[in-house]
Amino acid sequence: MDVRIIPITSIFAAIFLSMTLSGDVLSEGTPSIKIENRIWDFGCIPRGEKTGKTFKIKNTGSGDLIIEKILAGCPCLDAGISSDRLLPGEEGEVEVVYDSSGKDTGEDIVSVYVFSNDPSEKKTEIKMFATVTPGGDRKSAPGDVPRMTSAALFADLEKGKKMILLDVREKDNYEMRHIPGAIWFPRAEYEKNADSASGMLDGLDKSDLIVVYCGTGYNSAFVAKDLIRRGYSAYNLDGISTWTNNGFPVEEERGNTPE
């Protein structure tokens, strides 16, 4: 029987060719993941309704980016990706759907985690906020309150303009994220009775410019209007949802992400 000896270099060449044709060989270089708008606010959502967001993902590195898995941090989320492999410079999409069914009213914070072979960021978090409302009719916010946009506030703060920022949301929401320098000033406590309101106002000066905000500008409008009635110069911000979606900075006092 004839025995044919095949050089080992030929064997490796054949394996490499097979892997190349099947698309299993990664390009040389280091992948790098980039996701736009990694912090997003859906704004107000009536309980029971759904909303969604498409997040752009790009491989800004020099090697192939492999998406190993996507983990939704809440049963209320449904997430998927357009491709689990992105070549250098290639873009894809992460589709996320948020379902508010069964949620308590108030601000909800949820996350989606993208696991990849990016050596510098194995797990990338996409953090999302939503203000769940009871649904149906509710009392309209006062419309005769001076408003300020997030862009205008950011520009004024960048110029060093002195302002007092009041966050009227619940404490958990304030601790999760708030505009840098903002004071926790909960609407529920403020409106409880005259004594509690007077105590909260002790540190405010009527010569100060006050900007009041909540998630979307609804609750803060009531507080801003009452401050104006008391003789303060107050503005109602369009909400931390708009502030966040513009990419402006926030402070976080606590957080928890799964491994």
C-alpha cells in the first residue's frame, strides 16, 4: 500500500482556506464598539402601552466585532441586533422595545447589556428611562409658567451663570441620575403642608434664578408656578428626559448592573 505524506504546512493551509471560505476567520486588529445614545429617555408612557428605540452600533476598531449576546435587564424589554458580526467600520442596529404593562406609575429605569469581543469594553450598557403615567385623562400642567429648554440651561451653565436647580422627583429617581448641582426638592413633600414648604424654602433667596425640573416638565410646572406665586423667579425645564437625550451630563449616586 502506498503511503502519501502530506506536509504539515499544506494541512494548515487547507484548514485556513476552509475557515476563510466559511467566514470563521477574524481579521487582524482590535475591535471597538460604539453605541450612539447609550442613555435614552422615552419620556411619558401611559401604562399598558409600548414604545421602542433603534440604537446605532458601529465597529470603530481595526478587527472584526463579534456580538456574543444581548441581555435585557428587565422582562419589560425585548432586544435584538441586526448582525452579530461587524467588520471594521461597519454599522448595525440594536432594536429595543419597552412594554409598560404592569409597571407602577413613576419613573422606571431599565438597561440592555451588549456583550462583545471588544477587549476594552466586554459589556456595554444601554440605559433607558421612562415615566409611566396612569393612562387616561389627568390634570393638565399649568401653561402660564415661564419655560426653559435644556439647551438654554446647558449654555447658561457653561457660561458660569448662577442658578438654583431643583429636582422635584422621588428620591430614588434623583439618586439614580440628576443634573449636576441640582438640589433634591420633592414635590410630594413640598405640597404636603405649609410648614413643610416653608422649611424647604429656607435655603432659597428670592433674588436667585431658580430652574425646576422633573422627568418631563409636568410635575415641575406645579412647583414652579407656586414658587412664582411666593415671589421667586422660577422657570420650568422641559425635563431631564430632554436633557439626557441631548447628551448633557448627569450625576449618578448609585447603580447596579448584572455581570
